[in-house]
Amino acid sequence: MKNQNQNVSRLHLALFSSLLLSLCAPTFGDEQKSAGELNNLAQRYSSKGDALNAQRHFQQALDLAADENCSWCSEARSTLTRLLSDKLVNAINSQNYAQIRTFTSSTIADSTLQRLGLDMYAGYLSAESHFHGAFTLQSANVLNHADGVVSSEVFVNSSNTQMPYRIEMSYTDTFPQKITRIRIRAHVTDSPDTVVSDVPAVMAELSAYIDSLASKDVFSGTVLVAKDNKVLLEKAVGMASKRFKAPININTRFNLGSMNKMFTSVAILQQVEAGKLKLSDKLVDVMPLEEPGAELAQVQIQHLLSHTSGVGSLSCPMGELTTTADRNDCLAKLAKIGSNFPAGTQYRYSSDGMFILGLVLEQLTGLSYYDVVQQNVFNKAAMPDTASLDLQFPVENAAIGYSFHGQQNQWRNNLFIHDKRGGPAGGGYSTVKDLFHFAQALMNHELLSQAMTKLAMTPKKEFGASNYGFGFILWDRNGKPVVGHNGSFPGVSSQMEMHLSSGHTLVVLSNHSFGADPVLAKAHQLLGL
């Protein structure tokens, strides 16, 4: 019996080795073929629906033609991109967690899964699948390929949102190709010459679109659209609590995600204008840090504001009334924090950097971070319903966030995966009305001077931040500037946009993952923004 088991094991090993060779090694005789012949063979496999062999032969052809003047390489790479896009779309359209997880395991790059986790990534794609219902693939285009990675854009139509979407997809330039990045965002054709003559009709169309999303349980939240100081639309749909069937109203408070970063940055810039701080001050000269590292010694306040500090991860347990439970312990950790790159040389979004600015505010004022932003930002901007709510206690009229859990095939709230309270980097609560007041206070220079407001809303290209100022994301739509911030987390989808040329302000808050995106896209489309 022992020998028989050994023989079976050897047979299994032989079969596995044979399969591995069939996937990774050239087909017999392929090494004798030219690049053009391999490309023709790949095209035949593709037309027969044999994606795996098509991918292998396309890659062999492209590798062999790397140093040649190749007339067909662009088309071959586009077809290869289309094959990967088909796999992604088929997985999402399956509406089946097991199938999506299999796709994730076999097609997403190991480096991505090591960073995020297989179950988390499969859960993300499953949530996208539920949100969209189905994708219809329109086109797949290669943007560039360098350093072993191909960057592409894939255009699809979303069934549930009735909106075109653009998928940014990157994958390895080797066989078997593995996807390293997926980013899915609503994409509408820019209409810079749109003239809105009947504003009520346009707002009615946007309102009807929001209702259609709500009827499919895609969008749940509040929306505010304004032009200059006039509110054009206020809308509330969905449930603040699915368990208790508590409806959302226009004054319901929503988790803002990273939108808190605007408040933190404004509070820091107020300290600069008060003469208590300089943008060029080094962190080590502001905070009482013992034996800070050489990299940290070069970090300036303006680097932290623009996500160009390079600081690594900082883990400090949250306090009951302050940003951290043990300030001395947190400062000791900060002194030894790692560095991702030299300060002021490149941009990398950093919630840890914003958390550090919260510590700076507490150091300068002697107050808790929460008291600083309450007194200096929320009170001054007439934002009575904005705060970092402590979710341990009953809070009135606050929406619970929900993301779709594919494995369980039902909605899951985010109370057990989110911090109990927000802080300098995110997680506060607000309403669309309060955020409109915040936008007005900024543009009327009630929080910062005109010069400081302009500085905050200017990209810090000198540090490598081409689309970020001091606490504000900077967009360009049709050559016109847009300033604001978004927030994203399971069960959190929020965004505020100030369109500086037209005077429009858009605020969308949702307690469904991905919810704000199609609403904003539709508003852009209808208003020509």
C-alpha cells in the first residue's frame, strides 16, 4: 500500500509538472517561429476563444519583436489587453463571489494581493459587481508600457447606473499576465460648451436620476447642488439604518472619510497666519521629539500638508478626548518613524502625515484637536452638525455605512471595521448643508485670507504634487479648475467640489460604497461642468 501511494503521488507530481510546463513554456515548435508567425498564431487562438494560448503566444511574439520595427505590435498588445478586460468583465458580471475570488487569485498580481489580501480584494470586486449589476465592454486601449508594466484604459457601460465607466488597468508584461491595478470611475463625455437655459428642468432630471439609483439600492445619501450662493437642489434618499429602516433626511450626518483633511489643513494654515507657525518650519523644531531620525529631520510642515513628506506608518491608539491615548508614547514612535522617500521630492497620499498635523495643532494650542477644529473651523463656518462623532455612544441622525459583502451575499455595516471616532486624517461626520457653508466660508475668505486660500488651492508641483495643494485635491475639467476633496471607505463615499470658474458647488454624501461617483458624473454631464 505504501508503494502504491508513492506511485500515485509521483503520478500527481508528473501531471502537475506537465500542466505547469504547458502554462509557462513555449508550445513545441514555437521556438522555431518568427515573431510575426507567433502573432498570427495568437490571433487564431483568440478567434477560437482560447484566451490562455492567445495570451501566451501574443506575449512570446511581443518579447521576440522587442527590438524590431514592429508594425503589428500595437494591435497585438491591444488584443492582449482586450483578453484581460474580458476576464475582468466576465468575473464582475458573474455576480458570484466564488467565481470572483477565483479570478482574483489567478489574475491579480501576487504583489497586490500581498499588500491588500486575497479576501479583501475579492470582496472589493464583489462589491463593485453588486453595485454595477453588469458591465458591457466597449473598448480597451493601451496607454503605455514601460518597466515591465502595461498601463491601459478600459471603457464599459454600467447596467445599474446607466453610466459609462473608465477602468484604469495595469498588468505585468510577462506571461501569464497579472493585473497589478484596477481603478473604476464614472466617465462622461466632457461638454464644455453646454449652456443650461432651464435650470429647474436640469435639476429635475438630476433628481429623477438619483431616484432611479435609489430604486435599485445603488445610491443612498444626500445631494446638494448650488450656484454661487443659491442652492439649486437638495435631495435625500435611502436608509440611514437598514436594520431599523430609518430613512435619510437632508440633515442626516454622514461619515466623510478623508474629507476631514480639509479641516485639519485649514486649522494649520490659520496657525501660520497667526504667526505661531511657518510653512517651512521643520517638524522636529515644532514637536518635542527625542533623537528623531535623519529623514524625519528634513520634514517640513508644508510637506505634511501636501502629502510630500515621505513619512511612513504611525500607529497610535486613539484617546477618548484627544487624538491619541498616550501622547508621550506616540511622540516616541513618531521620532523613530520610517521614511518612504526624501521629504519634498515626490507625492504619496499619507493619512499618517495628516494625523501628525493633528498632533501639531494640539502642541501649538494646548487644546485637543477636536476643540481646535470646532472653534476655528466649524463655528466660524456655521457648521453646527459637523463633528468627529464617538460611535460608542448614541448619536442622532447619523447614517450607518454599508458595503455589500459578496461572501455572505448581503449588506454589511462598517461599525466594526472603522475607528470608533474620526480624527485629523478622516472619519468625521457632516451634512451637505454644512459642507456648502464650509465652501462658502472658504471662498468668502472667512476662514483664511485671500492669499492663503489661493496658496492652499495651488498644486505643490515644486514638491512633486501636481494635483494636491495644502489639504485640497485639485482637478481640471475642460481646462477649468475644481477644488475639493473626496472620502472613500467601505460604506463611505463622499465628495465636495468647488468649480471655481462657474461658481457651482457640488456635495454628495453616501453611506453606500461607490455611491457618490455616478451622481457627480451625471451632474457634470447635465451642467456641462
